[in-house]
Amino acid sequence: MKYSGKARRAAFKLILLTFIIGFVIWTLMAIASVIGAILSAIAVPALLILWILFAVFTLYFFRDPNPHVPAGMELVLSPAHGKVDAIGTFNEPLFMGGECQRISVFLSVFDIHVQYAPVSGKINFFKYSLGQFLNALKSESATHNENVLLGFETSAPPGFKVGVRLIAGVIARRIVPFVQQNEDVKQGDRISLIQFGSRADIYLPLTAKIKVKLGDRVVGGETILATLS
């Protein structure tokens, strides 16, 4: 008979097509399952290793050794660990009242990021300023970036003003002061923490005698930056 068996052939074709589709889907699922198992086997230890490396680096970054504070009433110590990359005169009107001397210390991500009181005395000025997050390697970051300015009135010797500006950088976006205005501090006391790469500027009277030079590595709470006179 004409067209005899077409319906059955159509049925077989449909059955075969669904079998092929089903087989392809099953194969893809099996492949995905194998790939997923491989990725899972790789990803879990890889993520664990990355987390361990992050934890080790974070513990290393937030290390906080006790400084060996040198004796001397007239000494101004470095408030930060890092490299001296700027020395010169500077106009700081808020606390210093105008022209002063500035020493700028750059802190890389490998430096200790706890800061210390450069002198003994009282914190008579405390100002937090919002700003940008320029690369701390750039000198203009001192005036444009988010920062905290601390003003110290010395007690030994009495009557001198010393300012410390803590400056955030492109990575360092959080300054954590430990001290408050009108708080008395001793030389070498911890005063703040800047998280990751950043900068610290030290403002000194024009009469202060600078004891460091460009390129010097300084240790917070230990290295003598200047003497007051």
C-alpha cells in the first residue's frame, strides 16, 4: 500500500531523535560533572592556599613591635616606618600657623603601618579631612588626599609645636587614630594605624635641626628626625 510504514518510520525517527538528544544531554551532564568535580578538587585547596597566604600577609602587615625609644628631651622621632622622600619648607596654616619645615615619609605595603608620637606632650589639634585617594608616591597627595592632622605641643622641652599628618593613599583608604584631642602622650606611644601603603608628614619649627636626608630609611618611634632648639 502507498506510504505504508511511514508512520512507523516516523515513530522510529522520533524515538531515535529523542534517544540522540537524551544521549547528548547525558554526555554533557557527565562531562560537566567530571569538570565540576575536577574544578572542585582544584578550587577548594587553591582557595584555602590563597586564604592562608592572605592571612599570613595580613598578620605580617599588621605587625606591631615595641619601639626602642632613644633618650633625649629635644629629640623629634619619626612617627612612621618608611623612606624619607621629601624635606623642605612648607606652609601649614591650621596648626603650625604658616611656614614650617616638613619631612615626608612614604610607607610601602611592606612597612609597619603603626604610627608613634614623635614627641612627648599634649595633642592640642585634631582634624580629619575628607579627600581623594591619589597614589601616596605623589607629593600632592599630602594636600589632596584624605588625611588626619595631629598637632602636638611639646612638654619636654616645653612650648614647641610639632605636627603629624597621616595621609591615605590609593590602596590605604582607612586611617585609624588611637588618640584624641587634649590627650597627653609620651614619645614613642602608638598614635594611629594606616592600613596599607600611605604617607606621613612631619611639620617642625623653622628652628629645628634636621638630622635625616632624602632616601633614608626610618623606624617609627626610634629614628631621630630632628632636634628642637
